Amino acid sequence: PMPPMPPMPPMPAMAPMPPMPPMPSIGFGLDLPDDVTEISQTTEYVKLKFKDGTTETYDLTDPKQKKKFKEKYFNHYYRED
């Protein structure tokens, strides 16, 4: 029989990764209402977070919700320069 294999040496420790820099504001030159602190969007939803901690979510696949979002925020969120 073959002798047992010696244990593998431990892997060298990896240097810690530096922290990620903060992401730029979602603003990208958009004229958002003053009380909106954050916007996240997928192809189906838009979610707005406000300074008072409340949120609004709009389902863009629902014509009524999409219309409500556009009426309320289109000039802010989709401003054309």
C-alpha cells in the first residue's frame, strides 16, 4: 500500500479588499423632488424613498400605476435637457 499523503499546506491569506467607494447619487443630473432621498428602478418597478422614511412603489407593468408615476414624477425623474 501507498503511504498516506501529507496534509496540504494552508493557503496564504489574501490581503483584505479596500472598501468600495460610495456610489454616486442616482441623480445623474435629474431634478428630483427635495424630499426624495433614493430611487431604485427595475424594468417593472420604481421605488422612491423619502426623507421621512416612507416609500412609494409603482408597478410599471400596471398601466394605472405607470400613469400615476408619470403624472407625479415624470418631469422630475425623466427631465429632458
